[in-house]
Amino acid sequence: MSAHAQREAAEIRERWLGRALSTLPADRPAAEAAISALYHLIGLPPPRFHWAASPLTALATVPPGLGPARNLERVAEWPLPPRLTALRNELRRGVDAKVRGLQQPLDQLIRRKVQAPLTQGGEACLLQPLRRAHTGDFPWSNRWYDSQLVAWIAHYDALRRVAGVVFTAEQLRQWRLWATVATTCQWWWPDEHVCVVSERPVALHTEVSGDDGRVRLHHADGPAVRYADGWALHSWHGTSVPAWVITGPTVDRIMAETNVEVRRCAIESLGWPEYVEQAGLRLVGTAPDPGNPGSELRLYDMRRETRVLIAVNGSVERDGRRRRYGLTVPGHFTDPLAAAGWTYGLSAEQYSRLLRRT
């Protein structure tokens, strides 16, 4: 496998990720033309378009021409999404038939470097706001929403550019239609006579996590996602949180919070040293961290017969700092080394022999 192929795959991934997470205004003429062309491919005339400023507004709207039985939250039950999804699947089957003879290492490279990261990024950054917009249970298995993410589109782009898979004229035309829609607007809900389309957000903040380039929503100073109609979502290192976690974390609010993940995020937002001081946590013991030379393990009493072990991440964040974090452990621990070992399924003696923790 050549270094050139790896570089090209990485470039394709970054290009499509940038398009998927764009905060530019929707290109309405291009989006409407591409959607109308997809309607034509399943034998229907162009629909009337109803644009919404955000997925929340879209899901709360019943535009003229959309029957009262057409609940956007139940789009999977509409007749058109399965027909359009079947159209996409036919395209994919036709291209996949040409890939069977592809060198396995090259196919694996494209799946690992292009498809997998974009699938994760789309789920983390785009499906999260859509999930929050739903008032009921979000249909995670909804193939219609999957078809709108760029992961599969970028995958086939990489097959063309990196692996040299040749598309027929019709395959290329249809692929370009799906690609145009995915990169000129956000979510869309197709009915026979009217198509509801959501604008992109006006602000979207992300961070890269891990060596594999995973992208997730995060903004320490405000909403991670904000739309023109004012609807916004806050996220702390990929975890969706109430606004107060970012804008005004306090010990009282943290102690009253029942969701463990939200409470953890709020403490990190406030800062572990500030939380320890303001909450008046009693220090149980300290010890040098053998898995992270130069750092210290600190064990504190908390509530409800639990204790918290505060440690420093063994790997450096992209901003050059090491993230401080807390791990809850059973209340019977008095030795920080034993508590640290317990989080890894090790004894205190085993943990003390670690060369370095990551």
C-alpha cells in the first residue's frame, strides 16, 4: 500500500468532513435542484420546498400541503424515504459489484481512513442535534437519516479517486446528486408534494479526540451548535449537557444533578480543584502516580459512600495540556494506588509497577 494512497485517503476524509460540518448558509437553489432530480429518478415531479431554520423548527412545523398525518418525527413511515433509500441502495450495489476484485489492503484502507471516521463524526456531530430535536424516542435505526450522512458518499469518492473504480455515467450522476444534497443543506424530509429542508447551523464547535482523528462536539465557552433561529445545544467533550454546565456550573447544581455523566461534565467544566475546594471534600490520601511520572493521585471523600480519585491524563491534549479528571471508586478505599488499580482491574501492587498510563 503506497504512502500516496494513504495521503489521498486522508485528504478525502478531511475534505468531506469539512463539507459535512460546514456552517455556511445552505445553497438553496443547488439543494432544491438535486432533490428534484432525485424525485425525478423515482418518477415524481419536483416538490414544493419548505425551508426551516433548524431541525427543531422543521420537526415542529406542518407546512401547507403536508397532511396532518405526516409527522416529521415518523419520517421512516412515509412512502418516499424507502423509495429514495432503495434508489441509493441500488447505486451502492452496482458500485460494490465492481469492488469485489479490489485489493483487500486498499479496501481496508478506505474503510478505516475514510468511512469509519466520517461515520463516527456524523453520528457525534450531526445526529446529536437531530436527536435532541425529537420530542419522542429517536429512531437510531432510521436508514433515511443514515442516507443523508456523507460517510457513504465519501467512501465511494475514495473508491473512485484512490482505488480507480470506474462508475458508469448514470452511477456518477446519481452519486453526485446525493453528494450535492449532503453538502448544500442539512436534514430533509421528503413527501410526495412538499419537501421540508433544514438550514445548516450558524456555529458548530468540535474537537479532535484520540490518535484516530475522532471528531466530537465540544465548546467550553458557549453552545457547541447554534442555529439562526436561536436553538442551541451545549456539549462537553462529546457529551450533550444542559446549558448551565457550560455557563454556570456550581456545587449546588452539581450536587442536585442526578445524571452521573452530566455531573461529571459539570465538575470538569467548573474545574476539579475548584470543586474540591468549594464542596469541602476531605482529602483521604495522596501518592505519586507510577503510571504517570510527575503527577499525583489524590483520593477524596464524596457522598453516598463513594470516594473520588483525581488523576492527570497520561497523554497530552492537543492544546499541550494534560486533562485532570476524577474517577469514582468504592468508599472503602483509603490508598490512592489501590483505588487507581481498581479502575484498571489491578491490585495496588500491580498498578505500582506500571511504566506509564495513557
